[in-house]
Amino acid sequence: MSRLVLVSNRVPDVKERVQSAGGLVVGLGEAVRDTEGLWFGWSGQHRENAVSSDVQIEQLHRVTFATVDLTTDQHTRFYENFANGTLWPLCHYRLEMIRYRREDYESYREVNTLFARKLAPLLQEDDVIWVHDYHLMTLGAELRALGVRNRIGYFLHIPLPPWSVTRVLPCAAELLRDLTQYDLIGVQTEEDRENFNSCFSAIGLFTRVEHFPIGIAPEEFREEARRNVDAPEVVRLMDSLRGRKLVIGVDRLDYSKGIPERIKGFEKLIRRYPQHEAKVVMLQIAPVSRAGVSAYQHLRREVDELSGHVNATFGTFDWTPVRFLTQSVPRHVLAGFHRRADIALVTPLRDGMNLVAKEYVAAQDGDDPGVLILSSLAGAAPELKAALQVNPYDPDQIAEALHLALTMKKEVRKKRWRFLNVEVQRNTAARWAAEFLSVLKEVR
Ligand code: ADQ
């Protein structure tokens, strides 16, 4: 059986390798579970002369973890500036937020070259290579330039806009040309696939693009939620609510997640439907992410101000309408919170997939499930049609959906949840990985 080689910017750290972790790690972890694997990526460490540094190798069961360090300068230019300051806003249709500098793009290419040079000597003849995400668009082309003839697949976890938007990026055609060196490109949705094809046809090139919507490990998450429904933190949260309904939001603090619009929607709910005043609490958990990128610092201030404004306007001495947390919550506690929450507000302005929506569904008690309010612009929307779908830019729609969810009869909640749960159970992380790999092994 051929070995599977995974390449991603970040490799799971020692703790994540043994404990339950997020969707990508779970999905890829399952993909390498039954085969021998090599997982290659950035160590998370900085070193000044990284180009000459060695690859660090660690073995866990049948998986070898191979990592390299980056210099501080590469981290700034490649990771913060180009990957997260240029590609991320572009792919999330936020053109006004794009910061493009040729030096940053050059650093991006340099890091992809570095990855290729360090990875190539570790490869065996029949390895199947699977590269992940927007940090590594040019890695396949760099490996080919070094003579690597193995099958190489690529999965983009975030959306890709059509050519009319993508062409804004000065180096778009170069990146697309390099992407054609992959044997197969996987994306989350049919729309992303069409957009990729529109980009390739604009530059007169072609490569195979298919959509493979990513999932979670639903059984594991359900068990986690069941086990933790009375965990001490969950009990404390429930006690603090004093019988009020709970609306939960769980995201990385990212401008693609639509958190300000969501808080405005919650404010409109209270203004428009006074019957919910003091009867409902919104808990927004959003650990700070990419704090080195200025747009994220700005967002932090905006969410602080908005939640402060709602609390100052409507709060009473024993009711704080919005609780905004930037510290992260352990995964098992999050699972318990999800099970207890009456409503999940998952309203990204754009999202490749959004695994939080699927985790919320998996965590519910089927006899008394909560309601999922989902952005129609999340990659999960085509699968999760039974959610209450809203346009995330429109706080009025969010307010109406919240009112509908708060007043929804149990029978309707159960019926909607059953439809959602079928989708979440069917399309697991393991199936996602297996389907991608089976198509990759067939192409050429
Ligand atoms: P993300 O943008 O990180 O991922 P998402 O898919 O929602 O978004 O979350 C990934 C994981 O992180 C989930 O397992 C979630 O539980 C966890 N997580 C998120 N917020 C958390 C919090 N506040 N505390 C603790 N854990 C939290 C990218 C793309 C997505 C795509 C995934 C997978 O942006 O569109 O769905 O990759 O392909």
C-alpha cells in the first residue's frame, strides 16, 4: 500500500496528535490512520537561518511528523502579509482589505520552494502527496521542478471567487498556472468548482477540479457533547443564565465570520420583540486569531464596542445581554455548551465550509434539539438546507430568524434537526478524505 504524505502549513502539535482536535486534524488524522503516513509542515518555530536548518522528525505510531522552521521575516511576509493579508481577504471576497506587496508574494514563493526542497528528499516512489490550503498553492509546481513525479493532490479549504474577482490580484495568473501542476484540485462546494474553472479557462489552462465538502467526526462529537452536558463549566454557565435562553456563537475572531452583523441582529431582536428582553443571552466565544494582522486588531475593537453598546443600552443589574469571550474554551466544554444552547448563530459573510455548524448539529439531543441559524454564504449551506438560512449582511434577517427560532415548536425543531443530522452523519471527515484520495488515485 502506498504511503500518504500530507503537507499543510501547520502540523498538529504534540497535544493535538493524541487528543480530540478540530475538523482538519480529525479528517486528515483519519486519512492516515490505516496507512503509513508522513505529515510535513511548519514547526510553529522561528529561526534566523531557517534555510539551512534541518527537518525535525518525530514518529507517532505509523505517522512520521516532519517539520521545518521559518525565519521571523518569512513568517511576517509569507504567512501574515501574503497568505493572511492578501489571499485570505481575496478568497473571502473582501477586496477592500487586500494588501498586496510584491516582496510578500516573493516570500510566499520562497517558502513554498523551501518546503519543496526539504520535502523532496523524504519522498518515496509510490507516495501519494496531498497538499492543503491557500498557503501552499505553488508547492506542487516547485516539487515538479525538482523532478517529483508522484501523484499530487491539492485541497483549498476556503472559497475561491470567479475570475472577475480573482483577477484583481496581480499575480493571480501565475498562481493559477502553478496550481495546474497538481493532478487534482479539491474544493468545498460546487460554486467554488465553477469559479476555479472560470479562472482556468480565462488563462487558457486546465486541471481537474472536484468538490468534496468536508465534514466532522459526528459520532465522536456527539459523545463528547453527551459526556459533558453536566461538566462543571457547563453547569456554571447554565446556573448563570437563570433560566434564560442561550444563543451561542463560536468562531475564530475573524472578519469573515460576520460577528459584528450578528451582534447587530441580536440588538434588533431585542428592540423589535420586547418579549425577549431579559429572557435570552448571547454568548459569543471568539478567541483572538492572527493578532499580527491589523484588520484583526480593528475587528477586536469593533466587537468590543458593539457588545459594550448593547449591554450598556439594554443590560440591567442582573442581565448582560451579550457575553463576548476572547479566551479559548476547551473542546469538550464547547461540546457541552453546544448541547445546552437553544440556538447557534453561524453567520459568516463567507466561509469555505464552517465546521461549527456541523458540530452544533451533532451535539444536539434529538428529543429536544436547538435551532441552527446559518448563513446562506457558508459552504455548509447547500448541505444544511433545513437550517434557518439568512443573508449574513442583513441584521434584520438575523433578528427575524432569532425570533422564529426562539418561538419554534418542539416538533418543528425536531423535524428540522433530523434533516440536518442526516447530512452531518453522512458526510464525515473520514469520508471526505477517502473520497478525495480515491479520485486522486484514479486521475492521470
Ligand atoms: P476555520 O475558518 O477555522 O477553518 P471552522 O470550519 O468553522 O473555521 O472551524 C474549524 C474548527 O475550529 C472547528 O472544529 C471549531 O470547533 C474550532 N473552533 C472554531 N472556533 C472556536 C473557538 N472559539 N473555540 C474553540 N474551537 C473553535 C477553515 C475554513 C473553513 C473550513 C475549515 C475546514 O475557513 O471554511 O470549514 O477550514 O476545511
